Amino acid sequence: MTAPRLSTGYAAADTVAAREVEVDGIPMSALCAEVSEPRAVLVAVHGGATTSRYFDVRGRPRLSLLRVGAILGFSVLAVDRPGYGSSAPWGDRFESPRRRVDACFRTVDALLAESSRGAGVFLLGHSAGCDLAARMAADDRGDALLGLELAGTGVRRHAEASRIIEEMRHTRSAAGIRDLLWHPEHRYPPDVYGGKSLTCPSPPYEGAVVRDWPTEFPGLAGRVRVPVRFSYAEYERVWRSDPEALAEIAGFFTAAPRFVTHEQTGSGHNISVGFGATAYHLGLLSFVEECAS
């Protein structure tokens, strides 16, 4: 008996639409895969030096969170963080974390407008995007979320990662960072490895996000009052994910009604664009389904 599998042709090219809305006179962009009667809405927030395209790599529909989500009955919105995508020219206006949070909430509301939200909205943050996702979940408006997924982050960096990041601040060389974020090479398609088609400049505030996240994460986590899943890749080289580090992170979420950890086997830091992306997305959507139920 042949095991069932997802076909690489299950979603047509026009399933994903590039959209733009205006918030306080600034265009905010997103990639959207909406269904008419969604089980729920998943809002995905990308990491640093990339855009919403991270969740829908060109030519790789099987790895696309948007396409997998839509075929399983979820509407998926991959938003460009403030200062990325259409709002890139206004990046210096988003130095305030509060303004970034408000801009993203309003972007989601404008994108959905009169569209059905099904059981509600679930929020996913990856890497540096976890800062915005955690801030949104910790906000009073975050209480209305179905749940929160954080992936590719932590509170304590590996010693080697700290050294490379410090060197980069002085030399501006991205070679070491590439090795951290894209290890191991064989776990990514050749046309995706290194972010060839995904990278873009970061807004001015991103440096402060990277610097301050380890100290601000615990306080933000303590204000999250919805179910949380914390995912880490087997080959994560930036953030520690040993039992001691995971126990510490779990202890931050004192107000969350449920907290679970998940290791994504065979994946590196860029968990949504490697060969393990389909398995990761299916597991994530399973957790969203649990929250929606």
C-alpha cells in the first residue's frame, strides 16, 4: 500500500496573493492565501533580513506554509514586518516597539476586513520576528488570539554564536552569520540555501531587536495568556535548546494556560524553508487545530 503524500501541484500559483493596505498613510504588504470558510486564520511573522516570501518560497510549493495551510482549510497571512516590504522606505518611523505592534494588528485587521476568521487568529513568529509576535501576544489585544508559536529563538545563545554576532558588528561580514543560520547545508534545497532569493536590507531598529531580545523576552513571555508552542530545530546553532535552556524558557510563560515544546528533526534554524518545512508546517497546523477546537 502506497503511503499518502502531499502532491507538489496541490495549490495553483494564484492561490497566494500579494496584498497591500494602508496604516497611518504607510503601505503595509503581505502575502495571503485565504479560503472562504477557514477553520482559523494563521498570521506568520518573518525573521530578520527577509520578507513574507520566506513563507512561500518561489518554485517550492511543498515547502510553502501558505499553500499547505490553505489546502488544509486555514487562511494564512504572511505579513511583512514594519520596515520591510512596501513599508521599507518608512523603516525609521518604526523605532518604537509599541508602534510596530499597533501597525501589525491594524494591518491584519485591514487585510481580513469582512473576511471570516473561523475560530480566530493564531500568531506565528520566526527568529527576529518572535520579538514582534511576542509583543503582540503580550498586548491586551493578544488575549483574543487562539495561540502563539515561537520558532528559531531562545534566551541564551551558543558561545560560538555570540562570538560571531559580536564580530559581525565590527566587521559587517555576513559570512559567519550565514554559517550559523543555514547549517547544515544539505538540509536546504540548493536554490534556497543561504537565502539567495529571500534576503533584503533590515530596517534601522533591527539592531536593537537583536541586542535586547534576550533581556526582554522573559518579561514579554510572562504577559502571554494564550496557549504557546515553542519550536526549535535539531541543528539550531544560534540559540541553546538543551533541557536546561528549555526549562528556563518554559518558566517564563507563567500566565499561559498551556506551554509545549517541539523539536523539528532534520531541520536547521530556517525551519520553514528547508527540506523539513512540510513536516514542521503540518505539526504547527495541528497545534492551531487543537487551539481552534
